Amino acid sequence: EPRGVVRISCPVSLAQTVMAHVLPDFLTQCPKVQVRLQATDRRVDLIGEGVDVAIRVRSKLDSDATLVMRSFGQSRIIAVASPALLNALGRPSTPAQLATLPALSMYEHDGAQVWELVDGDGHTEHVQMQARVICGDFAVLLESARRGMGVAMLPEWVSAPLIGNGALEPVLPGWSAPQGSMHFVYPSRRGLLPGVRALVDFLAERLPEATRLKHEECRQRAPRP
């Protein structure tokens, strides 16, 4: 019977939505396993930090040969802003016009903030943004966008509730950031403890459907353009 401690890291938004939905079921199924969930948007060093499983959302899949990767879905990232900001500064109709708006960026790196946008036909545009806030925490970006500080690029399930109540609206609804692959990684399957193996197998089974339902729920809550 699986038992012991399993250490897992997960992006904050996924921890608050998908993992919050499926984790109690795992705990019921494996009552002797203790889960230590680290909700963080930074990249965790599994080996160096002693983490058993990491859930990641990346535009490119991990290529570390020491890790095993399983994909469980796609993440769509859209630009959103408050109606008040767009009323004051205008609603861009092209990616180039997006650069006229102040940005709230989740990309924590030095140098220029260049957003990559893709339309439904696969055309790509790169827009250099002037960021007022740079932060990897979605809650900070969401509240800043709600209060009219700028346009934010956020996963659709994060922003959909505020789109649904009118506090935010999509900007350039025909465009989005390149879809990211949602996947989890763990050290080589050889030698996995029973508790870790049980969680990995559980997530592989449950996360795809839970993620699909979350996307569907958020699209139902968001008004159609």
C-alpha cells in the first residue's frame, strides 16, 4: 500500500484550480500518503530541491534526459484589460497597436518585454511592450489589470471569472500567446517509491479530464466576442 511523503511542485494557478479539484480524491484513495504541495510559478530543480514530481506549463517540452515527462493538456494564454483602460486608451485591432498600452507581464527576465502572438491561421507577430509590472504571480497581474494598470497576458482559466463579470475584457480576441504544454516531470521511473508512483499514475489518469473541464467551464463563463 502506498505510504510516506510525496513532494510535488505546481504552478499557483493550477494548484488553485485543477489540483484543488483532484488532490482530495487522491488522498482518499491513498490514505497513508502525505502530500507536500509547493505552489510556485518558478522552475523547481527536482534533484537539487528533493522534489518528487513537478507540474509545468511550457511552450517547449522539457528535454532533460534525467527526467520523465508526461503531457496532460494545453494552456491558452490571452491578453486582457479593464474596460475603463480600453475606453481611455483605445481598443487595439492589430498586434502592433497593442504596444500603445502599458503591459503587465508575467515574463520575469531582464531586457525587452517582447510578447509573441499567434492568430487562428498560425500567423505570428512579436510586439515589444512597455511593462509597468513584471511579476510571475498571476494574482498580482490579475488585480492590477482589474484596476486598470495595464493589459495582462494570462491563462484563460485565470482571467475568465473577471471576464464573465465584466471587470475585464479580452484584448485582440483573435490572437493569443503560443499554447503551452501542461505536463509533469519526475526523475527516472526506476526506483520510484510506491507513494510517488501512485501519485504519478493518478495524475496521468485524472489531470487530462480535470483540465479539459476547467477550460470548458471558463469558456462558458467568458462572454463571446
